[in-house]
Amino acid sequence: MHSARSPTTVPVPRRSPLFLSIFNSFGPGGAQTRFVQLANFFSGQLRHIIVSRDGTLSSLDRLTPQVEASAYPWRLGSSYLQVHRSVRAALLTLCPQRLLTHNWGTIDWAIANTLHRIPHIHFEDGFGADEADGPKSRRNLARRLVLGHSEVVVPSLTLRHMAQARWGIAPHRLHFIPNGIDCSRFAPGERADGALDRERSQFIVGTVAALRPEKNVARLIAAFATLRRSLACNLVIVGDGPERPKLRSLAAELGVSEHVEFVGHVTDAAPYYRKFDAFALASDTEQMPYTVLEAMASGCCVVATDVGDVRAVVSAENDPFIVGRDPGQLASACAALLANRDLRGKIGLANAQKARADFDQRQMFRRYAQLFGIAEDEPLPE
């Protein structure tokens, strides 16, 4: 067995079922986070080969040593015909028991698989910047034509409706499985008694996000600049990505660079959530973001744009702070929360309770055990 950190063209030995998982990128992201959770939990019961279309494989480092996983160095061809041929060759070489494709960018593997009919699961987690205002009709048609014999997994009610109405996925092939998190790792800690307020003079608005265009952290910085005029506060941005230089320039342009901290990529964001007085999400498009679940479990109140299932995910007490896309609305929502410690505590407690009740990862593991057709040999983690 080759190390999970070393690409190989040779499949791992045939013992437990071999799953071939295709990603646009195997860097930070929601789909990658879920894959790591499942691979770690089902270690010993499944083997994995991972294809990253852009060559990024940083999420391999999050797999435990018990996970049998290898990277396959597939290269994107320069034409559709080359891509199709290389995908077919990879499927014939690797001979997986299951093919798992993640989001639109991997649909070429699903197309090639229509000739091989390897049991296929397609995951749709949301849309990139090019579909921030809604999926393109051509892509809807392609999904309808290609995914008819596949199992399709979606984490949000919004996507479930779309899969039924626009992609024509039969009910028995459509699986609505909400994302889950380790609620014990994202625990409120000292937040409930307001200790953070007594220890410092400035509030912290925080976000955890990949710095990509669709996350629109620029909108959050603009909202923060408005908020800063009336309230002593700082903005903490956890995460990295191609938008970082532009976002730094925007903070300087708006005169708030001294109060905006770019933390960069971290392997464990849990300690940061506990420092936030409010968690903010300013995305153009989301479905069921892990960061909102993690913030809730950490006892954070959430200020967010009304995208995907965000409003349905947060507690009823948090609902008034899910707002439109105007930076002024985000600023006003943050101001209202920061001005009222009791309200923040009430919302944070309600969010933590809902996260534990509805989004604990044990529920997700049970659903995927059924989908993958494997037994749970050990009790689910407490």
C-alpha cells in the first residue's frame, strides 16, 4: 500500500471495496471535509483512490494513518475527446467497486462511466461563482441525461428540490443527507458566561472561508468598514485562497486594514470560533456550509446572507439575522447582535442545541453506511 501522501498509478491491493473519488480539487472545501470524515470513520472497511483534477491534494494530510488511500495522477486533456479517453482508460485500469464524483466539474467521469456502468454516486454540494445566480440550463440538461442511473446525494433541501424538478432524479435514487460535524470538538466552552466580553474592549466578528469569489468576503469587509464607524470591533478572517491579495487591498482602501486580521489556512478552526462574538458569512452561493454548522456548535450567533439552506439550518432565534446581500444589512445585523450580550448568549445557546440535535456527524455516518452498503463494525463515536 502506498502512502496516502504519495501519488501512484497502481491500485491498492484488493481486500475491502475500492472507491474511486473524483474532485475538482482535493484542497479545503465542504465536499473534501465530508470525504475525510467518512474515510476516517470507515477506515478498515473501504479503500480509496483519489483524483484531483487540479493536482491539489492537501486534504490527504487530514486522513488518519489507518485509512488506505492513494492519489492517482490523472492529467486533464486538452480536448474533450482526450479527456474522455483518459477517463475511460483510468476506469479500466483502476477497476473500482464504486465511482464517486463530486460536483459539476467531475461530470466527465460520470459521462465516461455510462459505457462502463460502474456503480456510481454523484454528490452535488452547491455551485461556483459562475452559477452564483443559479445553475445553467445546459448543465441541468446534462445532469438529467447522465445521472439517470446514478445515486445522487445532496446535503440541502434546496438541492433536493432542484434534483427532482430540474435534473429528473428518481426519488429512489436521490439521497438527502445533511452534513454532520463532530459537535464535541466544536463546543461552546467559556462563551456562555460572556467571559470574552470582560477580557477585551473590542468585539470580534469572524468568518471561516476559502477565499474564492463566490464566498464574497469582499462584501463582508465592506460591511465591517460600515460597522467599524460606530462600534469598536475587529474582523478575523480564517482561510486562504486566490482572493486574498484583492481582499487585503480592499481593507486598505476602506481604511480598516489595521482592524482586519487574515489568519490564513488552519488545520483546526475550532479555537477561532470560540473567540468570535458573531460569525459572519457573506457568500453569493451556499447550500449547507460546514462553517455555519461549526459556528453553531461552538455557540456562535450567525449573521449571513440568505443563501441555500442557511436560514433553515440556524435556530429560530437566529432567523432575524439572516439577511439580504447588501453590505449595509450585514453591518446592521452585526451591530444589533454586538450591542446585546444577552441576545448573543440566547442565540448562541439555541444554535448549539440545534447543532447537537440535528447535525451531529453520527447521524450522517449511519446514512452513509446504508448508502455504501457496509456494516458499522464498531459503535458510533460518542
